[in-house]
Amino acid sequence: MPSPFTPDHLEFRKTVRQFCEKELAPHVDEWERDELFPNWVFKRAGELGILGAHYPEEVGGAGGDYWFSVAKAEELPRCLMSGVGMGLLVQSDMATPVINDLGTREQKAEFLEPAIRGEKIAALGISEPNAGSDVAGIETTARRDGDDYVISGSKTFITNGTRADFVTLLVKTQPEAGSHGCSFFLVPTKTKGFHVTRKLKKIGNHSSDTAELHFDEMRVPKGYLLGEENMGFMYLMQNFQSERIIACCSATAGCERMLEESIAYGRDRKAFGKPLIKREYWQQKFVDLTAKLEAAKALTYRGAEAYNEDKYVRKENVSMESVRLISLAKIFVGDVATEIADQCLQFHGGWGYIEEFHIARAWRDQRLFRIGGGTTETMRYYVAKLMGL
């Protein structure tokens, strides 16, 4: 396919790259050790227009298409911390798209616009202790009480959860209806009854915070209901497509960096009298990995193209063809990223197991990809249904 990137996209890509390499990457050891990156990163990203390039101008965005978000996701791995990229992508492409699609003028002014500026930090509240990829099984409920809803329950694995200013929250408003009884709410974290019960310690993505949340009879005005009551599951399925395809874009870019770093390492590292990269076994291995990555990136771009046409060209809801392509990309990219990370670490030998080498962080960080946003197994089950199997 022809390149989807115009000179405007490339200039934006340059902005993101400089931000990552000059302002973020120098802090990698500190933020990984602290298991948190500072809040000024959101504000700075907002000032540079990174968070809102693909949002309409009327909400503070730049009015660009989805390829701006693709360019952003492909450059974020240059900060050398997957946790930072994940925190920013949750802000711009996971917790806020549904607000842009469904929000009232008042909701956009209170939540979306300051999120685009980086002045408010957003989180997406979907997963629960007893319901991950099986979203229909969530148990957090909201019952109507006059002009309010009273929310009770818990969420877990919430990125940005310890410091978010608001959570885009999925709950059950009609529990007996299963998936047809879910609704979205916008919940300020200062609301009485909102509690961060603990910060979770993860295998990877150390620089981002991941929280467990609890809602104790939390009273939310009906004005914070996002879209129609009991339509939340359908909204979520639409929102998932943005989350999954942008994660694929970031993952393929991260794989490119792992391959580049490994080949550079192999030129300098000598084994048995000559550079490691001159060994025929590893030459063939890197050729095969490069071919798989090219295929993964092509499938990702097909999904991004379909999503872009749905959202920015036809102005329609996401089509089933977009869902199919994006789901396939999520499956394939996950498998390819796992293989590339493992082989690149193996190529580094003992140094690949040492934290000071980026490959060690990249290896453990990428493992989340096949879990978050729907496990690989769930994706395969879903695609099988689309295929009529």
C-alpha cells in the first residue's frame, strides 16, 4: 500500500521523536527504579500537541486523521520505557475516544479537553478481579437513586489508576441483562467513596502505575452517564478497536528497535574470533524475524487503514471488517513480538539478562501485549465466531 503519511504526519512524528529521545529517555533508569514517571510528562505531551493530534479542533485537538495517532505510537518506544508509552496511550487512545464519540458538550469540556491538554490524567476502568477479557462478567454495579447513580464494586489492572483525575468506568446498570446491561460513566477520582486500594507490582512496564480501585456506595450525578444507559458493552467493543490497533502500532515499532539494537550489538560482540552477527545461524534468524515483522506491520497498517476510513472518512461506526483485521493483527503481532523479544535476548547472551541493557526491559515489557486489551486466546475465539466457526 502507498505510504499513508503526509509531510504533516512526518513533522508530527519528528516532534514525538524529539520529545521521547531528549526529554524522556534520559530518565529511564530513574523512572524504572521509582516505578512511576512524573505527571509533568502528561502536561508536556499536551503542550506539544501529542495527545490530541487526531481529535477535532472543537475539543482542542489538531483535527488530524488516525494516522497521526499511529505515528505517535510508533515513536513512543524511543523513550525506552514501555510504561511511559502505555500511560500516554491510555490517556489519548483508550480512556478518551469514547468521550469524543459519545460525550455531551459539558462532558467534553470537563474531561476530554483537559485530558488533551495533559491537565487531567485519565484512566480506563474495565477489568475486575473476577472479570478480565470476559467483560460481560463484570460485577461492579450502578443503581439509580433520584438524580444520581450509586456505584459499588472494584476494578483492577488500571493503568494511571493511582494518580488519575477521572476514570472512564464501565459498570452494570442492569445486572440481570448480562452484557446488554452495561453503562459507561465518567467518574472524578475525588468523588466520595472512590478509593485506590493498592498499587500493583508488575513483572514489567515498571515506570507506569497500575492500581486496584474500590467504589464504596460512590454517588455519581446522572450527568456523568456517558451515552445511553445499558449500551456500554456496544460502546466498549467499538472503543476496543482503537485500543488494540494502537497497541499493535507501538508493539511493531518496539520490535523494530529490538532488532536494530541487536544487530548493532552483534557487529561489536565477537565470539570465537569474529563478530556474532557474522554467524550464519544468526543471519538467517534475523532475516526470518524481519520477514515476520514486515508481515505484522502490514497487517497492522491494514487494520489502521480500515479504522481510519470508518472514523475519519466514512464517519461511521467501526465496521466488522475493521474488527476482523484489528483482531487478527492483535493475534499475529503478539506472537511475533514474543518471538522477536525472546530471540533478541538470546542473541545478547548473558548481557540480555542484565537490567542495564534495554533488551532485558523490552523482553519483559512486551509480554503484557498478549494479555492486555483482550488475551490472544480471546481474540482467536472472537475471530473464529466472525468466521462462522
